[in-house]
Amino acid sequence: MLELETISHWFEPTAAADPAQRVLHDVSLTLQQGQSLALMGNSGSGKSTLLQIAAGLEHPNQGQVRLAGQPLYQLSDNQLSALRRDKIGFVFQQFNLLPGLTVGDNILFQSRLSQQPIDNQWLKHLMTELAIDDLQHRLPEQLSGGQQQRVAIARAIAHKPCIVFADEPTGNLNDSLSHSVMALLSHLIKQANSSLLMVTHSAAMAGYADTVLELHQGQLTEASPA
Amino acid sequence: MTKPSATMPAVMTVSHALAGHYRRHPLQALFLFTGIVIATVLLVATQLINAQAQASYAKGTQLFEQNPIGYLVAAQGQRQFSMASYVALRRQGFDQLLPVLHHNFQSQHHGIIAVMGIDWLSLPATPQASANGNSQVKPIAPADLTLEDFLLPPYRLMMAPARMTQLALSADQTIALTNTTSSLPPVIPAPDNSGVGHQALMDLQALQAISNRQGMLSAIWVLPMSEQRLAQLQQQLPPDLRFRPAAEPLSQAALAESLHLNLAAMGLLSFVVGLFLAFNAIQFSYTDRQPLLRRLRLSGTSQRQLYQALSIELLLFVLVGSAVGYWLGAWLATLLLPGLGQTLAQLYGVYISYPNKVIADLPLMPLLMTSLAALLAAIVPMRQIVQQPLLNRYRQQIAQHQARNRDRQLLLVALACLLVAVALSLWANSLWHGLACLALVLLGGALALPAALRASLSIVQRLVPANRPLLQWLIADSRWLLGPAAISLMAMTLALVANSGLNTMIGSFRAATLDWLEQRLAAPIYLSVADGQRQLGDWLSQHAPQVAIAERHTLRHGQLAHIEIASLPPMAAFRNSIELIEQVADAPQQFAQGQGIYISERHQRLDGGELDQQVWLCDGLPNVPVLGVYHDYGNPRSQWLLDEKLLRQCWPQHIAQSTALLAAEGAEVDWPQVMTALSDSGLIRPEQIIDQQQIKKMAMAVFDQTFTVTEALNGLTLLVAGIGIFCATSAIHHHRVQQQAQLAAMGVSQSQRLLMILSQWSLLALLSMIIVWPFGTLLAWVLASLVTPLAFGWSFSTELVWQHYPVLAVLALACVVVATLWPSWRLHRVSIASLLKEVDE
């Protein structure tokens, strides 16, 4: 499903005399359909950068990324956008809902964008599971943080993407809310038969994934789930 | 209470922390600065050109620092007289006299050129001064020119450098004239002390020759002399001349007051547009610093210290912005002055000087106005930011709620403005009322915009089908965008409404003037014949009996100097050419019998002339009633129209300025043949013959040039609004990042995003038309039916041209697309990863 081959990435120095700041060094990983993977690491370890590279959001300095067999960084912007529309779902720490649209329109946004037929039964199931079925006509600004993140999860998997990328999906929530949101996310992703690549600094949240890897000094190492 | 010594460093620390924002976002500082500069520039420019004109009126007519104390003009009010009278006076020892001749030439490439011919030798400062080293007289021309250069062919035409720039003329260039093979002499720039303005200067005899007015003068300037000598001069005046004291400055100022008031209003409009921009920039800079201010408050900074630090910052911006705005305004004034001079010359026959650099003594007034206005503009956003809740929760809800509230409040203010405007339009009786009504309509339109846009976006949103997610988002996000973009859109609306109103008014006025000219120019041919009418009549009765001849008299009323008297030839064609706005019963019959007069609309509106009012014409004639009121477009003076016989009773010696030729009743005339025969007879030179079409063309050329300055200011205001949109789009950049990141992550391509950003602004610009169109039309009506009649005494109906409306929409779209293209391009080019990073910040 997702293959990262010898990814290296560094940030250009801000001053001429400074050395380039290397964040990823020959990182390779593979994620199968329906599998979930949590990436852990200290702040600044490059885990968010790795997620963004894997999702086709940032071009790596070296290496190749394949998603559903397609080399991401050989695609044009239009092709890459189409791939994101059809096969990818995102959940961010900042909830990132579109403020002018209602909850219902937010959830259906990506499905409508990719012009896929809407699976109403799946949608109803999603909304019931996430306990947001009575919030459909509200605007994001009228929701609490936990409600917003549950809507963001519904939006990310409403179109049953091949893979969901989640960057600190519970970073803005308290502990008990984090566990319930995370349990729902992993449960629904399994039901949708999607893969999950998640970045988190919390070992407890990482525990919801099938595999946990740690990024340390630009390289991946195995880590046991907590 | 904290001691000052302890407080000041704390305030400075807070200021330093606040200024850090501008180090990270220098563009925002630039936008705030730009808003203040723009608010100042046009205000200063219009104030300075008005001040320059007023100074010019106060100095009176002046040439090389020589002020005439009076003028010798034709006793019967003619526009010219024979030079023989001047020669006679000189022979009697009156040497403080300067003979002058005025003439307007139609040039091939530079429009109408107003020229004044003077006798260089009679001027105390002469061109030869630099050559002969006489320190008593001041040199007036470059040292490489001698007196001979001015007095002998090819002569020299001395012109103000600003006027040369306006006409795109370079030194030593000659000006080709129409209808003649002659051209005006090579142009030389006038020195700064010359006082030369719209009229260029050349040698009197050379001008007489080129204008075919040999031996004729328009006036004789009486230069300073003792009272005794002046009394002697007045005693020995020949019968064809009379002395008119130089009391013109005051009357000039009064005459052009309306125009200056209109200009000041345009300046204020630009000032308001600029203030909208400054307010916008202030709001953006405060909104962006919300988290910083919250952190400062949490660290123990008091509200008072925040107010102090923000006020110091604002004051610095105002001081530097006003200084730069003042400097740019002075530069702009120098550029615009010839435009105003042209309008004054063509509209009022008033000439002002064009100094090479316009600088007012004190820049205090614009500085005070800018400071006060900036302070007023900053009060609300400053209060909101300083008193914001310390908790970050519900920030978005608060912002949206505040925006909705603001729009509702603005709508209420707009309605109040419109109500007062309606009341003013019903009871307006002075130009001030008219201008206040104008301002209220403009302001009402702009203030109603956000609510109107919000309502129309809601309607549009309901019409968008659910399966068009991008369109759905575009409309929903446009409502969000309305919060931060409303002010700049209001500024654009102000400029567009002004533009629309002014263009419709000018178009309507133009159409009315054209119709009026068609009607008034009853004869097909006009001859500029100063004398010799009798010979001409004799020749025509012998050689072309089918041609009728009519004299045209125009003179100033001796006692009522502000009244111009004109004659109407006693022929049906001329009588039918006068369409009366109001009349008494049997007015035409009474007029034809010389039992009354017609008055111009200006006299009725501005001087209180009324139907049936008895007026005094001259001694020995009983008062006559006013029989009717007629349009007299373009005439800055009030006019009385008399039947020719009645005019002759009062002014029997008056010589007609021009003659009209027309077909006698029932006859048909081959005009080209008659004109050729007339030219061949030697009585008339070809250049003295002007046909009706030529007069219309010249009149419309004058009309079009009259609005040069107003249109230039109008264009500049629109440019200012465009800059405002650009600043707003650039400043909103940070706030758009989150939306862009989300859209990109969900698979909206770069090109789609760019198109959507441009579409959003275009949609808002197009929806703004729901305000711009009706308010532009309303403004045109106020200008045509209220302001122009009150300012100039001319009324005309507002003519709506449907093509004007789509053009306005295209103008708004172009303004918005040009202004948003670069910021939108910049935003869509940013990589999604960096967009996400900005979100995290």
C-alpha cells in the first residue's frame, strides 16, 4: 500500500555558515493494506516531516514514495491532488474543519470532491459510532474540541480512503477524550479496511496501532507498544 | 500609581515586543504606512492646488511681479478695440500702460492654446535686461535670448513649464494651428516669477498678425502710478475706452468658489478612502497580534501600558506617513495644477499662475486631520484588542459574531445617512447642503455594503447544489472573508460609486449640452467680424440676396457687472432656438416686441431672478419684466437675453462681436459657393469663417477638458481603492493559510486553489454591484439635480446608459483581479507542508 524507499531529507541552513539540518537519513518502511503504524519520537525528531513526505505533501531531498503503486513525486500536481482526493484521508491536531460549512457538508466534502458515490449506510454508521449524528447542521465554531475532532475523523474516512494520515490526532484533547477518540479512530479504520500512519508523542496513543516505530536521529528503530 | 521613571521603560519594553511583529511581517507595516500616506496625499494635493489658486486670486493678475491697478477696456463692453486709442495715450505721456490682446487658438495636436500678446517694450522687466546689464529691470528669459528674439520672426512663445508638460511640448517646438498654415512661435519655458499660467505670452504684433486682428487690443493694463496721474488718465480717456479698477481678485475667487468646493470634496473623498485603508491595516495588525497581546497581558502588562504602547506606535506611523504623504501631495499638486488652471480658464475665463513647485507654508492642517482621523480609526480596534478575554477559547466565534454585529450596526448608520440625505435633498438651498447630501449618499452606500453582501451571499449559498463542494466552500468561505475584507471592499465601493456617479453626471451633462448646442446654433455659418458689418450686408444683398445676416452682441452690464447681456437677432430661426424652462403667458410675442427679457437659469437659481420681476436695463428706459428662463450651459456668468432692438435702445453704439449667416425664410443657399465668393470678395478671410460643426466641436472640446482634474482625481481614488484591496489580500494571507492547507490536503490542486481565491474576490466585487449600481445612479442624480444647479446654476436630466453598468462591473473585476493576483499567486505557490507549519504556529 505505502512504500518509502531510502528517504533522506534535510533543511537548508538559514545562514551560509551553518550546516544543513538533516532530519531523515535513508528511512525505508512499508505499510500493508489495513495495517496501522504509529511513529513516535522526541520533538524535532522529524516524525511530522516523515508523515508529510509519505502523504505527498513535502518533496524529499532523496528517495521515493509509492502509494497504491504510484510514485508520488513523479506525479503532476493535478495527479497528486486526485490521488489525495480519492485515496487519502487526513486527521490533524488542529481539527482543521472548514469553518463556513456545516458538519454534514464538512464530512461529505472530500467524497463530493472525488465524485464518488456516497455510501449512506456507511455514513450513518460512522456518525452514530462517533456520536455526531445530531450535529449535522451545526457549524464547526459551535462544537467543542472533542466534537470537532470526531467530525474530522468522520471526514477523513467517509470516502473509505486506502490510507489515513494522522498527525497528533489527540494532541489537543484531554486524556480520557484522547482514548475514546483514538479507540474510535482505530476501530473505524479497521472497518473501512484502510491503513493508518499516525504520528504521536504519546506511547498510550501509539498503543492503538499494530506496529510502533521510533524515529531517532533521522533513522527508524523498532519500539514496542506500551 | 506607578512612577513615570518606572513606567516609561516598561512601556518601551511593551512597544519593543509589539514592534517585533512588524519585523516578522514587514508588509503589514508597509500597508499601514501606505494607508496613512494615501489618506494624506490626495487631501494635501487638492488643498494645495486650491490654496495656490486662492493665492493667485489674491495677488490678482500679475505678470513679472507687475500688478495692474486697473484696465482700460472698450466702453460699450466689446471684447476688442482699436490700438489707436493706446497710441494716443502714449503720445500724451502715459507710459505706465501695457497693451494686451487675448486670443484662443485651436491647435492641430495640443487642443486650445490661450495666448496673451503683450508689448515687451512696455513691460518694466524686459527680455533685454540680461543683455544690457540694467540692474533696475529683471530679466525674464534665458540669457541666450535677446530682445530681438522676442520682437522679430520667428518670435518666441513663453509658456509655464507645467503647461508645457501638460501639452507634451518641448522647448523650441512650434505649434501647428488648424484652418491656417500659420503656426505659433517656438516655445520657451517661462521663469518662475513670470506669473504665466494657462495663457502663453508672445509679442503683441506677432499675435495680431497670426490671429488676423491687426491693430486691435483686448485691454490696456494700467500699471502702478500716482493717484494724480491716474486721475489725469481717466480725464483724458478717449470715448471708446473706460477705466475698470482691478477689483477682479475677489470676484474671481467668488466666481470659482463652487469649483474649489467640489475639488475640496474630491480631496475629502480620497481622504476617507485612504482612512478606510488605514483602518483596515490597523485592524489587521491588531488581529494578528492577538496572541502576543494576550501573552503580554498574562505576563502582567496592564491595559493602560498596552494603550500607551499602541498609541506611541500609531503616532509614529502617522507622523512618518503624513510627512511622506505631504511631500507626495505637493508633487501631485504641481502635476494637477495645469488641469485646474485649464478648467478655470475655460469655465470662468480666470487665469492662475503655475509655479514650478507648489509648496504651502504649513503642513499642519493635513497632519492634524490625519492624526485625528487615524486616532478615531484606531479607537475601536485598539479597545477590542486590549480588552479581549484572556482565554483563547471561542476566539473564532467572537470574531464572527463581532463581524456580524459590525455589519448590522453599519447598516443602521447607512440607513440614518440615507434618511438625512433624503431630507437634505428636499430642503437643500446651498451648495453645502448639496455636497453634504452627496457625502451622505456615498457614505451610506459604502456602509450598507457588508450587510448587503452578507445577505446576497446567503441567497447564493442556498442556490448552490450540494454536489458542488468547491462552490459550496467558495460561497461559505466568502462569508468568512467578508469579516476582514469588508473595509477594503467598502473603500472600493466608495471609489466606484463616485466614479459611476461622476461618469453618469458628465455623460448626462454632455448629452444635454450637445442637444442644447444643436438647438441654439440656429445659423449654419458664423463670422468673426469685428467691424465692416455694413459692407458685408451690402455685399450680401447684392450678390447673395437669399442669405440673411444677423448680428450677435455680448456685453457686460455697466452697473451690474456680474450680468452678461446678449442679443437675440429678430428672426424666427433664432427665436425658435430658445427653449424656455419657464415662461409667462405670451412670452415670445412680448419678447419680440421688446417688452421684456429672458434670464438664464443661472440668474434664476443663483441670483434670485424670477418671472415677472421688473429689471432695470439702462437710464431712460422703463423697467422691463422677466418673461422667461432659458438654459445657458457652460456660461459661468448670469445672462440676460434681449431682443436686438431692445439692446440697441440701451447700447446704440455697441459693435457686434460676430455675425451669423443663415438662409432667408423660404430660400435655399449653396453655402460653399457663397463662402468662396465671400472670401474672393476680400471682405472676409477664410479663417474668419466658422461653421456650425466647428463651433460644436470646439465647444465639446472645451467641455471635455473642463472635467480633466475631476476625472484625474476620480481615477486616482479608484487606484487608491485598488491598492486597498491589494493590501487587504496580502494582509489576510496569514488567515487564509489554514483553509489552503486543508483544501490542499483533501486533494484540491494548486490551479483550482488559485482560481478559487480569485473567484472569491471576483464574486465579492460582482456582488458589490448591488450597491454600486443603484448608489452610483443615485449619486449621479444628486450631482445633476442638486449639486450642479446649486454650484453653477445649470440643471439637466440624468440620462442612464445601460452599457455603463456592465462596464462598472468589469472595472470592479479588473481592479480586484489586478490587486489580488500577486497575493493569491504567492499563497497558492506555498508548499502544503509549509502551510501546515504556519497553521501550527
